[in-house]
Amino acid sequence: MLMIPGPTPVPEQVLLAMAKHPMGHRSGEFSALMAEVTEKLKWLHQTQNDVLILAASGTGAMEAGIINFLRRGDRVLVGNNGKFGERWGKLARTYGLAVQEITAEWGQPLHPEDFKAALEADIDKQIKAVIVTHSETSTGVLNDLETINRHVKAHGDALIIVDAVTSLGACSVPVDEWGLDVVASGSQKGYMIPPGLAFVSVSEKAWSAYATADLPRFYLDLGPYRKDGAKHTTPFTPPVNLFFALQAALTMMQAEGLGAIFERHDRQRRATRAAITALNLPLFGGDAWASPAITAVMPDQVDAEQVRSVMKKRFDIALAGGQDHLKGKIFRIGHLGFVCDRDILTAIAALEATLQHLGYGPYTPGAGVSAAGQILLA
């Protein structure tokens, strides 16, 4: 039972769709399939922009989103309040970009006013892009993308490049309404399919920047993906069976509806956090900026890795651990993608039994399940 931020659980009908015999990727049948999933991707992204499909991870989508629209030496602002924000700074430096980091302590949100100050100080319009992780999976923080984006729009020239890997499909990312330029995501998160596909939404403003971008690219050159995508095909061999999975998953998502998907993730976020609080376990990060994808817990009277070990060995439930300096200090409960309310109750009940097994005392047995149930059944 995967209760981690990715890979996430995969519905049976998606798995069965993957079991089909592959079709020719240059066939009319595949073109019809690609046309269908592309329209559904635009629905999920709430956009009329191009949404391009890559055979890659979310990191590949972000790399493509950075290298296709910038020039060597360009100045960029990178939000860094966790492992993935840190990664985008390293990636940008690898390609010779001049990186200025806007930082916050891990577990705290990025402060939009810090972006505003840096952008307003850029009177010569040297900042060419602002790179932001929307849902920082390493810490369970949801950054205020909407407000940060308003400051980017007030700057006028800079692009906004968004890591929406664990926010797209979990909360609303209205690409057109907010005017987001580049939005990257990955299949093994809210899309409810296995790893292997990545998605990049690209605005017309970003395509204008593409015309003068000079960073090296070949497989991740988005120009050919756009050209071939207009004909419902791909520049390179795609993972055909993952397209079958994507078709099935997006059909399920449309049947549920965007509003219901976002409400479900929010409800499960609140239920999980209420349960952890009822168990007297410290949450890592505040309610006001909690991600709908993952809840991070920083226990102070029981070992985080022992919790994960017992959950896996005794209940076959996988929780995520901490990264870098948080390794061994936190555990993370995923509630992203194909997760139902029953899964939340199951995980919390197993966590209670685990705590009891490990001799953790300061909680009332049943308190976590009760707290979660009150929210799930409200």
C-alpha cells in the first residue's frame, strides 16, 4: 500500500489498460489516442496552451522547461525551501544561468514579498525567469504560487516556470487564469499512472523566448514536440502502453470532476493532519501552507525510521522518509492521486498500532482514527 508522494497507487482499470498489446506509434490509431489524451491534459491544466508529453520523469520536464526558454548567462530567481527547489538551482547553474535564490527554512513556505522585492529591484529587467516549486514534496509545503506569480506578472519580462509535479491533479493550477508560462508535472503523482511520462505546458510568451534561447538541447528540445504534437504524433518513440494508461486515468479524472478531485485531496489532507495532531505527534509545517499531496511528521518521542519500518513489515504500508538533513527525523504520509478515504483510515489505524508496538505513550488509542473520521464523514 503506497502512502508516499510517488509512485502513487494505480487503479485496476489503468493497469488493465497497460496490459493491451502495443500499437504502432506512427499509426492512425495512435494519433487518435494522442489527440484524445492531449485534449484531456488541457482540461486538467485548465489551459488552451500546448501541453507536451515527454518520455521522462518530472525532473526531465523541469529540465526541458528551463533549457528551452533561456540563454546562457541569463539571470533567474529560484525559490528554495526544500529538496526540489534546491535541485532546480543546481540544474540552472549546470546550464550556466546566473542563479539568485529566494530561500526559506525547510518546512516553511517561500515568502512572496521576497520575490516582489527582488523583481522590483530589477529595474533593468535582467531577471528572465522565476522558477518555483508549487508543492515542495520533501517537506509537505504548498507555496503561494498565485501571489508569487502576480509579482512576476508585475515585472513584465520574466517568465514563470513552475514545478507542479505534486500539485497538478491534487489542487487547482489554473494555467490560463493565472497566466503561467511553463508548468511541469509527472505521471506517477496525481495522474495515477506509473512513472515514465512527463508533461510541460507552454504559453505563447514562453514560445517567444524559445526563438532566442541558446542552451544545448536535443531529446528535450520542445520545438519538435510542438510541431509533431500538432499532427498528433511524437518526435521519438513514445512508451505506447503508458499512453493507454494515461487515457484510462484521465477518463476517470474527468468522470470525478476537477472540483471533486481537489476537494478529495483537501479533505484527506485535513483528516490526516487532524489524526496526527490527535496522536500528539508534531507536524512538520503549519496548516496554512500544508500540501494536499503529503503530510510530514516530525516525531520527538519515537524514531521516525522505526515507524516506517514497522508500518512496512507488519502492515505492508509504505511511508516516505526525510531527505538530506531531515533523513531519520521525519516521515511523510502521502495522500495523492488514487487514494480514497478508506486508505486514510487504514493508514492511521496502522500508525496507531505501530506507535503502541514501539511503546509510544502520550495518546489515547483510537484518537487518530476518530479525528480523521470526523473530517472524512463531515
